[in-house]
Amino acid sequence: MAEVYIQDGETLESALRRFKRKVLQADIIKETKRHSFYLKPGEKKRVKAALARKRNRKKRTREPGAEPAR
């Protein structure tokens, strides 16, 4: 749980900015999205494999001197 205490003389905007940064660092939003619906184990495996393929494809295109796969 992310908590932010407003310090003396601090504006609400800066406290809100600190809170948003803490939430991003703690990956709270990513966790909530992951738990927002149920995936069957097989579906979870397929999604994980698809993300890995996407990541590898992106990595290959960024490597200097590497030719794109056909």
C-alpha cells in the first residue's frame, strides 16, 4: 500500500505527484490489472509465450547488423 504524508508547506499537487510515483514504483496498477479477471492456466501459458515472442522479435530488430527474420 502506497502512503504519502503531506509535509508542512507542501502543495497538494506535489504530494499527488509523489503518490503517483510511489504507485508506479510499487507496480500496484500492474498487479490490479493482472488480478482483474481470471485466466485459465492454458490461456495464461499462451499469453506468456506470445509476450516472449514479441519481446524476442523486438530485441532482434534492435540488434545492430542483424537482418530481419523472414
